[in-house]
Amino acid sequence: MTDTVSAGMVVIGDEILSGRTKDKNIGHLADMLTAVGIDLREVRIVADDEDAIVEAINALRNRLDYVFTTGGIGPTHDDITADAVAKAFGVPIGYEDRAYKMLEADYAKRDLPFTEARKRMARLPEGAEHIDNPVSLAPGFSVGNVHVMAGVPKIFQAMLDNVLPKLRTGTKLKSETIHCPFGEGTIGGPLGEIQKAHPDTIIGSYPKYEDGKFWTELVVRARDPEVLSAAADAVRAMLDDLRTRG
Amino acid sequence: MTDTVSAGMVVIGDEILSGRTKDKNIGHLADMLTAVGIDLREVRIVADDEDAIVEAINALRNRLDYVFTTGGIGPTHDDITADAVAKAFGVPIGYEDRAYKMLEADYAKRDLPFTEARKRMARLPEGAEHIDNPVSLAPGFSVGNVHVMAGVPKIFQAMLDNVLPKLRTGTKLKSETIHCPFGEGTIGGPLGEIQKAHPDTIIGSYPKYEDGKFWTELVVRARDPEVLSAAADAVRAMLDDLRTRG
């Protein structure tokens, strides 16, 4: 018995689309989800624009088990993710009591004014559950199957560590990586035949170009270890055959 | 007079979604488009799945001036981008004469068989124009406003260099970057007022977290230099005011 759990990601921020900031969160989420057996199926990077955020969240949350967002939950005018999530779910948004009191007490302790901007970080869609932020306190939140987190990588990573243990996970996709000294043009035909003969595997072929030469990284993936071994053996036999032929 | 030109990107590949490969093309495209005055509005990363690729390309090409794709144009069974593009445009696909002859001659010269797999790289949607590939010959291609390029960064970058000069570009967004020693909670309120007072600018606020302290990078963007200066002056005046108050 194998079980699949699917996910999508929405990266929110003009600074990624302008190239000013290079995203570091997509690769991290991909690694973490793969490790626990959740399949990341689609990522969208959208601007700080309410309609764009709402559209992306609704498209993904309706067809995938989980959606993760990063960015746009700070205290400035361009932080509009919480409002967009409320709109996507059609629920009201306002100061949430626990977040408000927590932030109010923290700023008082640090002798900083609890400005309107800082209060924005206590605005959550109705029914949202906190995602704890051990770095800088202002929480992320979950509404339904959507998990809303910060864009600053260190905070995103800490929030994700708090979310992942609460999620349903699937059977992990196991993989075997096989180094192939030939370019894709040499192996493409027989590799396609192996994929057809092993339909319960995903055989990936990743061309690498170094020092003027192509080589290929082949990755065989399957949820069932025996199915995986059989396909990986077939790939290795194909490569041995090609080497023998020279 | 200012003019905007918009673009989207579709990154195709299971290996990005699994985390195995970390994308390097999004940031490069974002930088290059910003430099020539094309606004990247949305990026989607999708799996090696025909329906997913078709949906993403059609969604973006119908509402943006240009779409750029990376990945899935090699010779193996998981390289299905050309077929997906043909399906998205509703045009037939088959061997294209010029690409076929070019590849055939090249493999003959290198004493390599022109396998079925290699022939796949000559399959182009009807009406496609080549995007030259100075690295490994097999061309990318353009159909309508969609520009289809390789996923290997070195080849993608070379293809993009060949495509960009052919495109219509807009008035470049000029920007001023202002270092702000305060966290977003301090500046959020007044910064929002400045944004409201300067509606033809985009004022971005990017929180940075280092050594246990927040600071903020403020970026003011506008197409008109005078509009830009006025807003940037207002931001600097706000920071001076905050420094004076201590």
C-alpha cells in the first residue's frame, strides 16, 4: 500500500520577480517535503498584488492537499498576504487576540512602541491557527490547508519545522541515482523503453554539461522498494551494454 | 511617456520540485529582464506532465506579453515540452527540416549515430522559429510569444542572449536603494504614508535579519526619474527624522 500527499507553494514578493532577492525557500521546501513523503507539484511566484496572490492560493489549495506560502507577512504596506488569504477563503480579517497580546507584551518588554505597523502583524484571517516564530515572535498562520510563513529564510525554516510534524505524510518516494557517462542522445531510446516497461517508477534524466562534455544523472524513483530495484537494475544493465559496445 | 512590457516564466522539471536540482534560471531571467525593461510578473514551476505544462503556458501567454520556458527539450522520454507547447497552441508537431538536417550533419561529423532519441530534438511545433544554441547545437524555439529554452543554465543563458535583442522592451524601471537601520515595525507606518503620497512609485521594504537584529532594505522604483527622486527624498527625510528622535 502506498499513499500520496500533494502540495503546492506560493512565493510572494516583487523582490524575487525583479531579481533583487534570489529565492532560497523553494529549494528548502522541496528538500523538506521530499524527506517526509509529500510531493511538491507546483510552485508559483507572484507579485505583491492581492488579486495575483488570491488566484494562486485558490488554484493550488483546491487541487492539492497542502499549500505553503512565503513572504508578505511583515508590518509594512506591501505586506498583504494575510488580507489575500482572508479574501481567498472568504473570511473576515482583524486583530487576533492572542497574537495582539503577545506582540503588545513583547514590545512593552523591549521598550518599543506598539505602532500601527507592528499591530498589522496581529491581523489574522478568522479561524487562523498560529505557526510559532521562534526567531522574531510575529506568528505565521494556518487556515484550512494553507500554511502562511515568512519570506526571510531563517524565519521560514523555523516556521516550517513547526508545521511539518502536524501534517499527514505519504509513502516516501525512494530513489536510486545512477551516474551515466553518456549524453542523453545515446541513452534516450533505451531509457524510454525501460520507463515504459516499469510504469510504477519515475525515471528522470538530468543532463549535465561540464568542460565541453555532456554526461547524465539518472534518477529512478518509486514508492515500492522492489519495483525500484527492478527498474534500477534495468538501467544499470543498459549502461553496461553501452559500455561493452564501446 | 512610459511603456510597460510584461512577462511570465514556466520552469519545467520534476527535479526542481523534488529539490534534487536547485533552480538557477529564475534569478538569471529576473535580472536580465529587469535590465532591459521587461517586468517579470509570475513564475510557475511545474512537473514533467503535459497537462500541467499546457495549463501554465496558456494561463501566462494569454495575459502577458512574453513567456519564457526552461527545461524539457532534450532527447529523453521525460522531455515533453515541445509536445506541450504544440498542444497549448493547437498546432501539429513533427520533425522540422532545418533542425533535422543540422543535427544529422553534426552527429555525422562527430561519428555518432543519429538515434531516434537525438531526432526528438528536431521535433518542433509547426511555425516555430529557432533559438540558436551555441553550446550544444539542439535549438530552442519560439512560437508566438512563447520562448522555449533549455534547463541547463549555461545553455539557457546562451539562448536567452539570442532571444532578448529581438523583443520589445519597455521603459526601464529605475530604482534607488536606501539602507534603513530600523526594523519594519518602526518604519511601517510612515513608509505606508509615503507610498500613498507617491502613487506612481513602487516602494519595497525587504526585512533583513542578521546577528539577532532586524534592519531593512528599502527600494523605491519608478519609470520617471523625477517621480523617483521625490519619493526617495521623502524616504530619506523620514529616516533622518527617526534618527533625530533617537
